[in-house]
Amino acid sequence: MNLEDLASRVIELARAKGATAAECTVSEGEHFSASVRLGEIESLKDAGSRGAGVRILNGKHTGSAYTSDLTDEGVAQMVNSALELAKITTEDPYAGLPDQSELGKINDDLALFSQSVPDLAASTKIEWAKRAEAAAMSADPRITNSEGASCDSHVGMTVFANSLGFLGSYRTSSCSISAVPVAKENGSMERDFWFSVARSADRLENPEDVGRKAAARALRRLGARKVSTQKAPIIFEPRVARSLLDNIFDAISGDSVYRGETFLAGKLGQQIAIPGLTVIDDATLPYLFGSSPFDDEGVPSRRTTVIENGVLKSWLLNSYTARKLGMKTTGNASRGITGNAGVGHGNFYIPNGNVTPENIIKSVKTGLYVTELIGFGINIVTGDYSRGAAGMWIENGEFAYPVSEITIASTLQEMLMSIEAIGSDLEFRGALAAPTLLIREMTISGK
């Protein structure tokens, strides 16, 4: 079945049945997962999915429906359901498709698909998972157990069409290896993990490196203790620093902005962070997981500088939130198989700074290096920030001992204005990426 033809037929059918405008998304995917534990296969999953969704407009009334039945009858029922729903929805004056002049797609190859992924044999993926776990288990006698290791792969295709004449599609692939060893010593038991993920098999870390890194992370957590309540410098390692980007994204998303539900409301064009901080959204970078040739409304993907040298330069918008704010879409529409588009990000990241992570650690006389955050105590409206944390205590520029069962607190406003160093270790392991970040001071609640 040609999925582009299917999407076009859905649009034609919706218009023939009276819709004034329509959008259709079709997707299919195949997912494989091999999980092992203590050298034995624990689970294997090989699954496929295919579905279509339609969103129709009758004037300013909208209706959406979805089906996994891609026969003519199933598609007709989906379109009819969407039309019926549109009859009972409230009119929304901001509803609509993007302007036709805004539609388009990137023609360059973004390297989102590699044949090396579907060519991977199941036996190879099982072997890689076993190798990763074996490397973790043999790294140190204190690694006494395992919560398992896995190797996953995914191949998919996305098609989007609308009644303004847009039709586009792209294929994607991904594969990953992960390991979760458990370390034990003197009654202390700790776990940690490491993973590698890529669009193609040849860009993965080798399984042994994944296992050894996971083991090292678990081992350094042994003997964790609380520290006393105090104010101290905080270093976010890259894996944790990405969570700060999640918070920034929530605050600059068009949905939060037009509702006034963000601490950055009314701050466009103002200094909201240190002059050295820049944040970029770029869905045009090859090989990466936040890239695509067009967004989920058929608008070309692009690079948007959100924060430049500490100044808030742009919101991230789809066409709906843009109309709400009297602005233009930034090509950040995101949705599942059906429904109204929300706002999403591409590759959302903080560019590299010029300080090595080792020198950042050496610069701290006494402070906390955070390797894990727990809970979700963040208020995007007020900026209040409080999360459970674990990591390594720093004394005289060196790791002294592991720390756990503490809370770190501040406000996002204060954190953005007190970043003292940005590391040179940016690495993409997903669509969010940040280097090591040093924040001048946060409150640590401990014993």
C-alpha cells in the first residue's frame, strides 16, 4: 500500500464529503526489543503498527478521528466520524491550516534513515545486549547483580498531506543499547545506567563501552550519604542538564505563552539569562532525533535561536499559537497520529562552551555534581524549582564522596542568571542536549 496515495485519498474524501479543509497523517513502524538479564534472554518483542488520522475543518469547527483499518471502509468511517465530531464542537476563531505560503519541506538528505538498522539480525541485537551486560558485570567485583540490558531498533515512515496541496513523507530509523548494573558494598546497594542511541548501527557505541560506563556510574554511587542543609554551587552533568532545557521549552512554548502560564510571559526581547547562554532549536541537523524535513503541519523545519547571549529572542509556535499571539509559525507543530497540533521542539540544545568539564569541577571548592534528578517539583508559571537529587560531593575541586536523599531548590529565573560556566562536552543522545553547566548557588536541603 502506498501511504502517500492513501493520505491523498483521505483528503479528497474529506473534501468530497463537505469539509472546508483537511489534514491527514499516516504512519507505520516496526519495533524490535531484546532484553537480557544475567546472560539470559528475558523478553523479545517484534511489533508493527500502521494507522491514519484525519483532522477536518468545517469553517472554524474542527473534528478528528483515527483508524488502524486502512481499507476503503475503514478510511470512510474515519472521515465520517471526524465530520460528525466537527458538527458538535465549539467554533474556534483561531482554527485553520497554515497559510499556503508557509508550506514546504527541506529537500536535503537529513540522514534520518539507515538501511543498517532493518538489516540488523535479531541474533545480533541479542548478542549486543548480552555483551553490554557482560562487560558491566565483569567490570568490578562489586557489580553483583543486573537489572538487565537491552538492544532496541525501530524503523518507521511518516506521511502528511493537507487540502492546500501539501504532500510529504520521510523514513526514520533508530537503534540503541543500554545496560543497568547493580553495585553492592558494605550494605550499600546502588544502580545506574548508560545507553547509546543512533540513527544507524555504525554510529552506536560498542556494547562493551556501554556496559563499562554503566558499571562505573553505579560504582561511584556506593556509600552515598546526605550532606547538611546549605547553599552551594551546583554542577549539572550533561545527562541532567538536559532537564533544564525541558523546563525552558515549557516556558517558551506557544501554548504556555498565549495562556500566560510561563514565568517568561512578556519577556520577549529582554535579558533573561547570563550573556553567555544561547539556546537553539534546530530541526535541520543530519542524523539527529529532533530533525525532520517538515513539521506536523507541513511547514519547513528550520533553525530558531530562542535565547541569544541571554536575551529571549523567540517563542516556539505552530500556526494556531502564532495566530493567537499575532505572530508567524516557527515550524514547531507537533502531533500524534490525529488531533490538533501542539507545539514541539526539534533538536533543542545549548551550544558548547569553552571550558572542559574537568576544569569546571576543579573550579569548585565545595559543591555538588548532580548525576540524577528525582521528582517534578517545578512550577513553570512562577519559576519555582525544587527536585530531589543525587550525585557527587566536591571538595577542593575533586569528587569526595557520593551524595543522595537531598533536594536542590532555587527558581528558574535565578538559575538562568547564575550560570557560571558552560562545558565543552555537548553530545546528542536524543532531541534535547546540553553540556555540563555550573550554577553559582542553589539551596541544598539535607540533614
